[in-house]
Amino acid sequence: MSINYSEKIPNNVDLGSDRSLQRALEHWQPAFLDWWGDMGPDGTASTDVYLRTAVSVEPGGWAHFDHVKMPDYRWGIFLNPADADRRIPFGEHKGEAAWQEVPGEHRANLRRIIVTQGDTEPASVEQQRHLGATAPSQYDLRNLFQINVEEGRHLWAMVYLLHRYFGRDGREEAEALLQRRAGDQDNPRILGAFNEQTPDWLSFFMFTFFTDRDGKFQLCALAESAFDPLARTTRFMLTEEAHHMFVGESGIARILQRTCETMVQHRTDDPAKLRALGVVDLPTIQRYLNFHYSVTLDLFGADVSSNAAIFYSAGIKGRFEEGKLTDDHLLKDATYPVIEVVDGKLTMREAPALNALNEKLRDDYIRDTVAGVGRWNKVMLKNGIDFQLTVPHKAFNRMIGSLAGVKVTPDGRVVSAPEWEAGTREWLPTPEDRVHVQSLMGRVVEPGKFANWIAPPPMGVNKQPVDFEYVRFN
């Protein structure tokens, strides 16, 4: 299914046949462009960037690469091809035909889910808007901008659903998505992780590895939805989300590679000496990992949640890879293990599986994350460095659910408040860590050149050479 780029709003949803909807979205578009001008990547209005634009929703040959000015990027509305025979795969409506319209009884919950997902998209753009000023290379600058424009398109995807299926309430919610601001005290973004700062590129790579991976799992759960337009929308978003996680995983791997090269060359693992040599020492990378991982775990919500049970039973939000699971897809009599604190120790108890769906999705995420961190550890192994990054216990540094505020070490011990305070300098980024990382941030924009603290990638974008002119400054 190719996309018609002659339309003011490129789409594959036959927008031209619904004049009222088209006018509503054309009215929203200038507000979106105003938001992009105010809160999108700073100082880039006249810059030509080698960007990927979706031209089809078919798996093969779906993207076109060319230099584009970001304000001229063709954002649009793209849904995966429809399956006329699709059936609801789980919940009380299992086996029935997927919904093409919003059932009245599920209207409020579906709108809430779509708004929450939609709110994360502009939030991450806002969090990252100043990073271009400290890009370590043109290659990295281009990848940042690619993520930014695709988050903008994912916002469009959610806004289309709000406008098309939720009437006046949907239009008001779509306007509010452009009014909230990441980190704003009076009108913040909905989820806590999207109000954190992304002040440096180490944080950015951690964010795209950990937090965009949460996006993958949330989108996969929504891709199972009985509401077919939402399922089709999120399935196409996942195609683009894969690149965002690649940027994070490869970015950290390249930082590790450069640090290992420096350690071998200078025969030292002393963090102070490595900092003096202008790289990020491995213990600092571990502390950043601990922080971003724990903050992201909270995005999955409370471990036991009545809302999760309602969403699943109604068919609104499924599990990760629902179709590959071999249970009855109803879960009325099933249980799932969750953590609680008993007598100062972490213990497992069985909770109703319907209520523990957030925990199930979190555990699926953890397995995927552990595998990714294992790939990072191969960098140290190949360089002969005796150091392994570890994923902290899932109860560590949690702020949501039954573990909120419980003082748990990265290795899973419940400790007193004084012991926690004494250990945080070892476990979480310190002010000194952040100052050092910030001191490394200096812009490098000559094609093929890279900042001292990060190694070049093994290959460029879309088979281009690493020293390709990915960004043209006018």
C-alpha cells in the first residue's frame, strides 16, 4: 500500500473521502507545526537532513531516504493493511470480529490509552530538543533528528484516532497533546519518565535503549487490541520504533568500545585517569544504566492493577505476542507471581493473572533488556576487559506500585534508609558523574569525524559511507 504524497496530509486512510475529518486535521496541522517550531529540535529550520520517510506500509521497500528540511518533513497517517477476517484474540470478546468503531462502553478507556501513548511522542522530542548542540558526529545528529521526526509522526497517528473516532472529546485531547510540556511544573507530560531531562548523549542513548524499548512493549500490547484501527496503527509504528532502539543500543556499544580502547591503550581501569583522558568510565555507565532502567520499569504501572484486568478482559490491550501464548487467553482462573515485602524481605506471591498483566509485560521487557545488556558485555569481552554491566533487581529504585519507596539495593537486598543513602553514590549517577559527562559534550559536525568519547559505527545509514554528509548546514 503506497502513500499518496500529493495530499496535504499524506495518508493511507482515504482521508479525502471524509471532508469533515480532513478539515479538522488540517486545522490541527498548523498548531502542530507551531509546536514543532517552538519545541522541536533547536535551530534546525534551514538544515537539510538525510531522513527516512515512509512511502509504503508494506514490509519491503517501505521507506525513502533523501535530504529534507525538518519543518518540510511529510508527517502523515499510516495504518498497516487491514485484515477483513481479523478476530479478537483475547478477553471476553475472544473470537468475535475485531471492532472497526469504538464500542460506547469502552470509549473512555480507549481514549485514555490513546492519549497516554500519544503524550509520550511529543514529550520525547521536547526532552531531546537541545541535544543537537552537542552532537558527537553528523551520523549521530542525523539519527537524533530521524527519531524526532518519527516521534512527530507517531503523534499524528494517535491524533488521527482521536479525531476520527472520539468526536469533540478527541479533538480537545488532540489540542491538549500540544499544550503539555515535558518537565513543566504547571502542565507536565502524563508519565513521569517523560518529564525527566535528557541533558547529554549518554542519557539520550540510555533513553532510546530503555525507554523506547518500553514503547516497543506497550505498542506490541496495543497491536493486539480488539479496536482494529489502533492495532493497525501501532503495528506500523513498531516498524519505526526498531530504529530508535538500535540508536540506543549501538550508541552505548560505541561508548563502551571507545572506553575499552582507552583502557587498553593506557593500561588503566582507574575512573579518574579515564576521565582525564576524555572518556566515560565503566562504573559511570553502570550507574546511568541503573537509573534509566529503574525509571523505565515504573512506566509499566503498578504490579497489581484493576485497570489492567479491565483493559484485558474488554479486549482493549493484550499481552506481548499474545498469539504465541498457549493459555486460554481469558485468564480468569490463572495466577502470576508478583513481589511484595514481608518482614523486611522481598518475597514472591501469586496474584490473579488478570490483575498482574502490568507485571507480566514488565517481565517480558526485562528479558529483552537483559539480552541487550548481554550484547553490550560482549564489547568488554572482545577487548579483554574484566568488567560486566549488570541489570539491577526490578525492585531497585522504584517509585510506583507496591515497591514504591522500598529501599532495595541493585542486588535485591532490602536495606535501611541510612544504608540506602550511603549506597546511592555507588548505584545512581552522582552530580560529579553528570558534570563529567556534560564536560565531554562538544559538537562535532565535520563529516566522518567523531568526538573522542565515542567510537565510529561499523557502517553508515542506508548503505552510505560513515563520512557521508548526513546533515547540510545552510
